[in-house]
Amino acid sequence: MKRKVSVLLLIAMIMQLIPNIGWVQNVYANIEPDIFNIRIEQVQNTKKETSLKVIFRGIGLRKIQAIVIKEESSGKALNSISSENLRVVNDEEIIAENIESLSLLLNGGFDRDLVFDLYYTDGNKTENKDSSNTFKIPEENFPEVSNIKLGEDLINPPDWPAHVIQKQGHEFEFLGNNFQVDYKLGFQEGTAAVTMLEHLTDYEIGSNGTSIKVKADSNRISPGINKKMILEKRVNTTVTMRYVLENAVNIIKPLDIGDPSKVQISPLEGTQGTLVRIKVEKDTELVNLQTKVYIGGMEAKRNIVEAEGLDGTFTYKDGSTDRKGLEVIVPKLEAGSKQIIIQNYLGDTYIHNETFEYFDADYPRLKVEGMNPSSGPVGRRNDIDYITIRNSLAIHNLKEVSDKTKTRVAIVDESKLKYPKFKEEAEKNRNLLFVRYELEDGRSIERRISLTIGLPAEIKEMKGIPSGEFEISTLPSTVDISATTAAVGTPGPTVVRIRTETVLLDKESNDYKELEYVAEQAPYVVAESAYYTFIADETTPVINNIIPKQGPYDKDIVVTIEGQNFDVRHIDGRTYYPTVIIGKSGQYKVINKDGMFFSTTSDGNYDVADKFDDTNAIEMTVLDQNGNIVDGQIRKKGTRIKLTIPGDHIRGYYTGAADVFIRNSTVTGELGSVGSRDNFFEYLPKANINPEIETVVPDQVAVGSKERVTITGRNFQPNLIVTVDGEIIPNPVINPAAG
């Protein structure tokens, strides 16, 4: 049996060499070209531009230099196609392109038996021969699509592809001319095979040939993006005619968000930077990180503001059920009505039944106009006498409220608020300011105002609120607020962000029903930003290097951070050390003298319950430039921090760049000034195999000495990094032969 297998392998090896042998090439070259069948194809794009081509299929076609179209009975030449208009696909297919019209090409040869006289090269000679088959081409017009109809909506070019939801009972319709029952209908994505549908079962052609109605739920139509619509007719055994409409439809499965009639999207008007909130019955697919929202064909990105704890979602009550919604930012568009689409990574899609009305930039909106003072020391709470804000008190964004409505306005606390969400927040967060508007018709408006300057700031007071009863239209367009910043630790200019959330309430007995909810946030665009500058001093940490610069997310990594102003304070018998934060996008690891913790924010705060196992971690140590330990008494400033970045086995594996922050403590032991480096550490993709250390010989050496150390183990890969106590060992050598 072994000998038989060996002989077979030898034959297989010889066969692999055969294509390089000269006599085989000569035999292949001696094959005469022939055309077996043709497909005449008219292609229409989304601009309604058409092109015509003829696809020839046969054998030996690569050698053809010209094709002469002849009448078989008389041998009369009707026209010819030169090599300049022939594109070779492979030896079995060539395409005649740039054909002006079929009537000009055939020159009176419709409905006659035609043959193709093929001129080809054979070595140094030019030969010719007639095709073995004859071809009869009918004189008829191709089908043509002018519109696509979805329900009552007409989708016109260039707004194709039309978005067709593949749902039970759904239909869509092609409107145009020359639709005939002997043409088969199919859809194609890219170059995939075309599945032709069944007439009457999957689609119907109108009696006057001007419409094709397709059942969207047909199991023969597979989901896909930018599908071509194809109408194909087999005229006879050698001729096929095909019409292709490029980028005709997106066949999409419905996104699983529950009852479409319960989808709420508001507001449905605004401009670049407007915040749009989306609520659905089933929120799992909506809030998935890979789900995207498109307004007018452009992605409306999630409103993620890390400093404010905003991740693009919000929570709300649906009766007694807690749900999550999505908050997105309207991109820059042209004025007009824009379609709203929600789509997950699989292409499952929801298309909203109302459009978003996009206005130009003069639409009334929130804006920070200026402030005084506009700077203060880093790492401290700084008072700002006034910040002038446009549209923070005025009401422009509620569709259900007339500007002629009379109202009374007051700053209120939790005892006067009626909206449960605001009432709860007011009890917990003293940074916020709440305004209540009592309307003459019994309804009311409540507005939540938050301010962020690097970190959430405390709003102290709003000035210029009119007293008494007055029309909403007379509310001042700008007002001043006074505020106190948080102890922001990063020096430099910081964007001042203001956010309002406004709810219209209708009283029903003792309950208040939400009628409308609108959120606004400034700046809308970078050009409208106002800045407050935090001025650095000698207490601000400076990060110069981290060694090593990369490692796995789920493994402990001993690192050394190099820089300046790593402060250790010893006050009243207690020692306060810097806090190190490493991470990105709501996934941070916080390391300090108390241990290692997980956090969703980069400010150094955490829940003590989220502590990592520190059994194998080294103690965080601050060193000066001479390698001495900084204890806050003899030495107070360090240039290096040695620590362990904990491995995370619980949460999802993170791959990619991570930011590095160091926060010194204040004189009271609180988190103070911060130094940061964006994208300064890298979490590597999860390894298929992990290195294993078995022995280290010798296992101790004198400090400052240079000695050879041998590490034995498994799975040591090229370009590995070896560190000892956070110090990289240069130029390690792997010796596979040793083990």
C-alpha cells in the first residue's frame, strides 16, 4: 500500500511540472477559437446613463484580433469589431464594449441567422474561420426602469439603491417600460451567482409592461447591499439578452427593535450638532456598539462625552420598565428632508417613517459666548464670575409650545421638581441647575442644565431671570451663570461645554406625563468652542516614557513610567501617592497604593468593589533620578513610578491604544493635578499561545552588576520583550536548540 501511495505522489509531482513543458504549450496554442454563445447586455446606472456590451463565450478567444459579423445565407459582411473594442476576460470569454447601439452593430442583421468570422493569430500567421454556431438576434427594445416604488413612496435616481425591508407581506415595485413576461427577474450582489425568481410566484409583470411588482419576503431573494436588478431573456440556444440596473436595491432584514409603531425619534428638525434621541420597544440591538444611525445617508455619531459620563446612551422609564435609548449628533448636511436609518453590523435595518428636517446654521441654538476670568491654576477649584450663554433660558426647541404662551420662571431644587428623573438627579448632584416654567394652560416645562470644563463644574447661579408672568418669546436670549470648576489636573485650554435637557409635562391628576423631551449641547461645532485655560505649575505630573509600551490586556504587566513631578506627600502621619490610570473608551485600570481597580472613567475615581487580584503584583513605588525611594519626607518628587498594570479576565478583551494618566494628590489627599499622554500604551491582540517561564538561573544578582541570566521555558517567540522589575533587558537571545 505504501508503495502505491508513493507512486501516486510521484505522478502528482510530475503532473505539476507538465505546464512548463514546451510541447504541452504548443498543443494548447493549436486550438482554434470558436464562439458558442453570446449575451447582449444593457447596463443602466443610478444616473440613468446606459451602456451596451456583447459578451462572447467559447474557447481559444484570447487569440482573436477581430470579429466580422456575417449573414450566414449570403456570406455578406454586415459589420466588424476590432481588437481595440474587445476586452479579454480569459480564454473562454471576451467582451465587445463601447457599442453605440445594437442596430448599428448588426447593420440590418436582426432576426437573421448570423455567423461570426473570427480573425486570430496562429504563431506568426493570421487565420480566420467562421463560428460553428449561428446566432439569431431579435429586434426589440430592452426593458428600462425609471422609478422604484416602496409602498406609496417613489424612489428616484440618484437616490438608489432603494431600501427594501425583507418582511412578510412587503412588496416593492419597478416602474418603467418594455417589461415582458419572457424576461426572468433576478438580483445580484457583486459578482455572486444570480438566482432567478419565478414569475407569478415571486413577482408579477403588469399587463401593459410598465411595472414589475416583487414580493420582498421571497426566500429566493437573499439579503444584500447595492444589489443589481437583472432582467434576462434566453432568446434561443445561442443568444441571451440581459438588462442590468446597477445599485438598484438594498435587500435588508428588519432590525429587531420591537414594534415599529413604538419607535420615538426627537427632535425631527435641527442643524449640525443637534442632539437626536431614539427610543424603541426592544433596545438591545439599538444600543449595541456596532449599531449605527444614518441621517441623510451620513452617520450620526453617538454623543460620547467622557468627562460628563456620556456614552451615547440614556436611561428612561417606559411605564415601570427601565429602558435604554440612543443619543446621536446630527452631521453636517444640506438643507432639506433627510431619511433616518438605523442599521446593525449584519445589515439589519430600520427605516423611520418620518424624516428629519435639516436647517441651516441660523437655527436658534445653545452657545457659550464668553467668560471671566477665562483661566485659573491647574489642580484647584476655580471660581468663574460669569459665563455668558445663549439659549440656556430661552425656549425655542419645543414644537408643542407657542412662543405666545405665558409663563412664570424660577430656579428650583428637588422639592419643586415634578419630572422623576430630574428630581432624582437634583437630590444626588449639586453641580446641576434646574429651571421650572409654569405655563398658563396648566402644562409645565422643566430644564436641566449641566456645565463641563474638563470635568463637571458646579453651577452656582443664573442671573437675569425675569419676574412675573410674561410671554415665552420675551425670555432673554442670553444669560450669565457663575460657576466653580473641578480640580482639573491637565494644564492647557479646555473646551467649556454646556448641556440642557428640556421636558414638556402635562399634569394628569397627581402624575406628570412627558409630552416632549429635547437635549441640546454646545459647542455644536469646533468653530463655536469657547475655552477656559488651566495654568500648569510645578505640581503637574509630566509623562515622558513608559517601559514596556505594550502588553496583553488579560495579563499582569510590570511597567516603569518615567517623567517629572511625581509627587509623594506626607501630611499628618499619612502618605499620599500618585494615582495611575491606563485605558480608553470607558475601560480603565486605576493603580494606587491601595491596590488596582477597574473604572469606567479616566478621572481616577472607582468603586472599591471593582478591585483586581493583586497577589502577584509588585508594590507601587516612586523613585527619584538616582533610584532612591520617594517617601514624602526626605524626598518628595520622583521621576519614575514602578507598578503593575493588572490583567483583566472578567471584561471583554481590549485591543489597541490606551491613554496614560497620572494624578498627584492635593494637600488634603484628594485627586489633584493630572498629566496625560494619549495613545501612549498599546494592548496587543490576544495571543494564540502564551510564554511560560520554568526556571531563571541565577535567580539573583548584585545591583549594578552585568551577569548572564538564563531563562528556560516554552513558547518564546521572536521579538519578545523581557523585563525584570519593570526594566527592559536589552537584546535577549532565544536559543531553540537548548530546549
